[in-house]
Amino acid sequence: AKSSNKQDFLPQIYFYLGNAEFELGNVTAARAANQQAIALIENRRLSDSAVVSTGTIDKLFEVYQQRIRLDLAENKIEEGFYSAELLKSRWLV
């Protein structure tokens, strides 16, 4: 249980790193951190052997919101809507 708790913090670290990079105006680095956070959460969520905590699911919601914000900041309106749809589908599953 302790080792899995440490893994729960990794997406949060990437999320906060992405926020910091975005606020500094470095959208490329923010997107890279965001993609890492999404990958970590999705791998854990889709794994049959992993138990996903409520905090991780909440962070999934925040990470996808961040992705939408990044899409809109880069004027990728269509991708932003796609990200919003992904958020809804991930939240419901």
C-alpha cells in the first residue's frame, strides 16, 4: 500500500509542474508535463491489478481540465472540445 501511495503523487507533481510552466508562459513544457500526468493516471486506471484512489480520479479531472486550458491557449479549439469529451468519458467510466 505504501508503494502505491507514492505513485499516486507522481501525477500531482506533473500537474503542478504543468501549471507552473503555463503561468511562466512555457506552453510546450506545460503540455509535456500534462501528458506525463495523463499517461500515469490512465495507465493506473486501466490496470486490472491497481486500485485507483478517489484522489487519483479527482486529479484525473483536474489534469484533463488543464489539457483543455492548454488547447485553448494554443488556439486549438477543436482539440479543446475533444479533450472536454475525453474528460466526460473518463469521468463516467
